[in-house]
Amino acid sequence: MEIAILSNTGDLSSYVTEIFSTWGLSNTRTMPSGNIDGLDPVAFPVLVVPDAGDRPEAAIVRYAVSGGTAIVIKPRDTLASSAGLTTLGVKDTPLRLRVTAFPVSGLAGELLPIVGSAVRYECEEHARPLAYLSHPGQFDGESVGITETGIGSGRLICFAFDLALCVLLLRQGDPERAEIIPEGDACARPSHMASAIGPHDAGWIPFADLLSRLLVDLCRRFMPCPLPIVSHLPASAPGILLYSGDEDNAEVASNDEEFACVTEYGGKMNLYIIPGQTKSTPEDAVRYSTNHHIGPHPNLRPLDGHPVQERLAEFERQIKLFESTYSTSAVSVRNHCTAWAGYLEPVEVMERLGIRMDANYFSGTYKSDREGAPYAAFGGALPSRFCLPDGRLYDVYQQHTHLTDDGMFGPPDYSFKISPEVFRVNLNRIFSDISARFHTPYGVCIHPGNWVKFSGEQGKELMLQANQFGLPIWSFDQWVHFWDARDTWRIDSLRWEAPCLRFTVQGDNHPDLRLQLPEQFENLSLVDFSVDGVSSIGTSCSRYGDPVSLYSMPLQNGVKEICVRYGG
């Protein structure tokens, strides 16, 4: 059994696939429009239909009538009428999504910001609303946001907004805001591209990730079997702290002091170095790399206001200079002051140079607002590949950084000036939410130069509480290696022969990767998990309020045959 994703030229089907991959669902298949007619609901219980091109509406309706679940983005014409929806026109964004009919992983009463494109529908009685769209700060004007309509033996699930485009714009910002510099700043930054979402009432939840998880939850709900996924966290950890520091002009002794403390707490960190503007010699870098990781910290600030292509050339030059100076490949990158160029043009350079992860997107509302919640502005936490609105997917992960010490604790005017005592309380809330509700990374940047001046106490608090909550402390590069190995895992040949679930798994080995199975399915409980006929014991834990079991998978010998037995 697989999830089918309709593919049209120029649509976001590749980004829909990336959303599923981010959450560990690998049993998906994209299909051209011509392959939908006669699609078998037994082999493909769920079909996702993005908003683009000419969609084979009659074929999609026939698929649903014959027992399939079609999740349709912004239905029109035949699909809309079959779903009991009448189009009343375009609905202006930003909006808020209020889910009313089913629990969404990580949400506890919060509303989700919606940007991009949306439609106002009138809903007939036989169409069941699952969620509503409203204007932020306004009571009037609400309309259905997600509906479920039974049709034949199956159903149509209809979204009144483009979910994939919304997640993309929330995580990456609005391309229309590229190169816009607010008054009081001097350079273009990713933070200035954040989509306008209205009042900042969502900053304490990773809203972009939870919105993408909503799609995953809907698909899992309508798959007629317990669905295995590849866990996005190492081993049985409930979350993870991603630790880094930008060197800037720090002394080598300051670097060594922070490195030593991170090691003492059992962690690793990334140090991002400005090539040609550092006191760290190649010999220092070798010593750093014994327990930690280094990466480039290109400084584009001398080119503020210069053409985008000139800044891109300098970006590339400095990355290559870093690699030649320290005889190492750049795995992840963060720019000095997060200076940027264009929209995703720097990501194209990263892809060409083989860089796997970008850490330039800081949460927060720098130079635009005083909202200091951990997910403010972008609402992203999990790594996910960058994608253009036209569907061009880049093989570079976007990992948001949620805290920077100069912006949160420092003396400058733009800082939030939070004391260690207040931060201790705030961090406990952040890590409590991550461990119990969100199960996501928390990325931080604690500069070594600031560590010795004003942020060392807060840096230690980060690691102390991470240890208390059972969150591993990893460098960004370490996270990349985990994520790249996870990306190779593939679940195939999924079949439900009640009460047994059978499938195959293959991929690269990584000691911290785990396969995740629900411990309950309908009225059945997980009884046994076997690999190539040999029973294996898993680790029980809770994920998004549901009991799951996690299993390590030694994959060095190729494809593994899995049998999971459930019983009453």
C-alpha cells in the first residue's frame, strides 16, 4: 500500500513528497495525471491532489467513489460540486486555521497561520467541516477550511487553501520580500523575508511544522493499517538541542572554553568561522575537530547594497576559502549577521558546492517587532529541503535557528535583554513543549566571544536542562549526518494481512535511527516485531500523545523483511 501524489508540471508535488519524507513517511509515489484513471484504492488508499494544472477531475471522483480517499487542494468545478462545495471567490490572507473535528499532533487549542492562496466555499449539509478559516483579530468572515465528504465507498477531503505553498512560504519567507531591508538595518537577511501572518499569536508553537503534520495525520487516519514511519529523532529522545556558535572575532581561548563546557555536558557543537578573518589556525581547527565540528561563516557585510550576483560570488569564494584553509568539506553554513542575497539564490550555490544544511534562518522578528517567542516569524523547527514556489526542490536542508545569544541576552538595543533567571523559566517551557508536544529540534547560536562576556550562564542552562529532559546535544553537522542517513531509508511492499503488517526496509546504517510503529491500531495491540523472522524488542514511548514502539534496524546486509503482529 502506498500514498499516491498527483503530479503536474510546475506544481508542488515534490514539496508534498518532501513533507511526507520530513515526517518519516517513505511509502509514497508521485503519479502523472494520466495514471490516475483506474487507480486502485486497495493499492493506493490515499491520493493527494495538489493545486496546479489540469486535474483529471472525473477520474479522481471515480477513485473516491470506488473506495479511495482523495485529499484535494482548492477543488473546483466537478471536484468542488462532488464535495458539496460552492466557490464564492478568493479569500484574502493571512488567515487562521481552527481545527474542530479531530486532534492535530502538537496542537492544544492554538490556531495555525495560513498564507498564500485560499478560497471561500459555501458548504452543503452532507459535507462535514473539519476546520475553519478566519481572519486574525476578526470575528466575522469565517468559512470552511477543511471538509470531509462521503462519496460512494470513499471520500473527498478538501482544503480551502494551498497547504504545500503555505508551509513553503511560512518556512522560507515570501519571495516578494526578497531584498527588502527595513528602516534601521543595512543588509538583506532571511528574517526580513518572513511572510506577513498578522498578529504574532503563534510564536510559541512551530506552526509551519504542525501544519505539515496535519496533512500527515490525515493520511495516516485513512490508511487501513498501522503505518510504520522512520523516526525523525535519534534513538528514543523526545527532542534534540542543536548547538552552535559563530566565532566572529573571538579569541582561540574563548573557543576552547566553550568547547570544553559543551564536551563536559556530553554534547557537540558547530563553530562557524569567517575565513580570512579569524585567529583560529589550521592546527587549532584540527584540535577543535577532535570532539566538535567547524563550518564556514561567510561575511557578506562589506557588500551591503551591492548586486545580488556580486554577493553570491563572494559567498562562494569564502566557502571555498574555508575549505582550502582548513582542508575540510563544508557540511553546514551560517553567514555573518545572516546576511543574504535574493530569495533562494544562496541555496542554489550551496547545492552546487555540496553543502547539506543552511542555518541562516533565525526565528524572531529582528528589526520589525519585539515578539521573542522561539518560533516567531517562520514557525519551522524540523529540517526540510528548500523549494521554490514553482516546484524546484533543492537538495539542501533548511534548519531554523531558534535562539541567538546577542539577540536574546546581549546589551544592544535590538536584544531582548533576558536575564539568566527569566531565561531559566522560559527555557523550561520550551523544552517541556518540545519533549511532550512538538518532538522537534531547538537550534541555538551561542557565540564564544559572547560566552565569556554575557551568555555563558544561559549557555550552560541550555545544556543542563537538555540533559534533564533527555535531549541529546548535537552539532548541526552531526544532525546532517543523521538526516542524510535517514533520507536513504525506504519502506516498501507494505501489506496488511490482519493481524500482521508486513513490509521491507532498506537504507544506510546509523546507530541512532529507529523505525516507529503505533502500539495500538483500532482494537488491536502490538504483540511482536520481527526482522527476517527474528523477534526484536523495542522501546516504548509517547509521540504526539500516542504510545509507539521504536526499533533499531541493522541494515548492513541489505533489504530486511519485517513482520509486525497485532493482537486483541
